[in-house]
Amino acid sequence: MRNAKYLLSILPGLAAIAGNVLGGYYSALCIVIVLGVFAATEWFLGKDVSNEHSEPRDFFPEFIVYLNVLVFTGVWVSLLLGLHFEWLQGSSVWLAAVSSGIAAGNCGIIPAHELIHKANPVKQWLGKYLLTGSGNVYFHIHHLRVHHRFVGTHKDSATARRNESVYSFFLRTTAGQFSEAWESEANRLRKMGKSAWGMGNQILRNCLWQLFIGCLVFWQLGITGLAVLGVYALTANFLLEYVNYIEHYGLYRAETERVNELHSWNSDSNISRYMLIDLSRHADHHYFASKPYHTLNTYENAPTLPGGYAALFFPALVPPLWRALVHPRLDAWEKNREQIKPAHAESI
């Protein structure tokens, strides 16, 4: 029954699809559910700190990931059809763009994060498909090759620094991740004796795909369609970087120090856990990146966020409020980090 709770992950996508088809104020349905209802109620619905889970090869949690792929496709298609058939008009056009972007961040980028960690080439392709449809060109390369290797250090642009606002982080990390991903690809191709400007460069291919999609949307839907695509992609990727922001804010380590549960903020909030298919159990993910999401554990000694991912969205937009909530916990982490023994110290 616990695995059935992961069905919560498709709700934002279904809400966005309904809004794209019905139009009018319904186009804001996903915004209201995720940033209204979930953000408010997450403060009161408690946590699930149980480490009981099903077998790694259990079919249902994997089915949930594939179901998110289908829902994501429905979001993308319904948004374009809503514009084409004018189900969306006036302000509902822009509400639908934001709602669909939120849904893409939830049922697109989050499942993509799960899929790109798999060795199976079909799952890898599906992850790249979700990222391409979300308007992201760098995450696949940067997350696997840079972020997991250098998290908590200044070599990782996806690690937010203490006192850095989510706004300045968004600008720095977007440019930094793109640059670091490009450098990683260029080095890979250089070792193979190939040019970084050839079609073997995955970042370059991703950029060309975005250009192709943009041209196709402009051809069919004009400048309005292109602007909607931009708002949609900006929303999805801002949410991605908001998640990066709160996952590692202010936490640091030496490059020689093995990544452990002290280097990621954890949250066991019921809504975040199941809406984001346990992305919020981020400490264990960085400990063991290949673990299926439904087998991730929580750690008592991991730094814990004061709320869930939905609950903290608006506080993160107000830097003084964010610092008031998080810095006391960050100070406690800094004070005690040398005395805490990692849970898997024997594996280091």
C-alpha cells in the first residue's frame, strides 16, 4: 500500500491536462494544487520516516515512473492543442503555460532524474526525452558527471552557497551547469579524437533539438506559441533549480571527503516524498546513486529541512525568511559535523 502513495506524483500532471483542455480558470488548477493546497497543507500533514520498502525489482514503483512519462506527454500535447484549438484564450494561455511548466517539473524532470541513473539504454533515452520536452539541455550530463562527483564543493555549480538567494543561484547555476556540462562533453570527445563542435556532442545536439522544437512551435502557433513555450520551459527549469537550491544549500565538503548523508538536506514530508517519488530522501540518493527511488532510506543524523519541498517554495523566494528558517539548522550542522560518524563509514 505504501507504493500506491507514489500515484500522488501524477496528480499535478493530470491537473495541468484538465486545465489545458477546459481552459478559463481551470488552467490554473495545477498552480492552485501544487503551490496552494500542497504548499499549505504540507506544514501540517506530518512525515513518513519509515525505512520499510518493497524489493528493488518491484514492478509497481517502476510502473509509476512510466506512468509519469505518459502523463508528461499528455501535458505537452494538451498545451499545444489548447493553443491550436483556442481552448486557451486571454490570461488562461499564460496560466496554462505556468501550470504545464510546474507539471513538467514534477512528472517530467523528476522521473527523468530517476531514469538517467539507470544503465538500461531505453530508460536513459526516456529520461532524455523528458528533459528535452522540459526545455533542459544540460542536466543529464552535468548531474551524472559533475554534480554527483563534486557536490558540496566549488567545482559543482548545482550546490547553493550559504547566504546565496534562490534568484542569484538560478542565474549562476544555469550558466555554470551548462558550462561544466559542455566542458565534460568536450573532454570526452577530445579523448576520442573528435571535435567538440560535432554532432557527437550531446549538449550541442540538445540545443539543436530545442531550436527545432521552437521553430516547429513558431511555424504552427506563431509568436504567442513561442512565448508560451518559453514561459513553460522557464517555469519547469526554475523549479528544477529551486530543488537543487534547497537540496544542498550551505552544505560543503572537501574534495577528498567521501559524499555521505551529511552533505544533502533531507525531508520526509508525506507530500514531498510521494509527489516527488522520494527525491526528498536526497542524502541516501547521493550515498548510493543507483538505488531505485522506492528503496531510499532516511538517516537520523542527516541535516533535515524545516519543511517539505512544496512548503518551502514561497519561503525560499523571500531570502530573509529562508535564512530565518534554515540557518539555525545549518549552524547546528556546522557545529556538529566533525563529531557525527557517517552511517556507512565502513564503506569509505
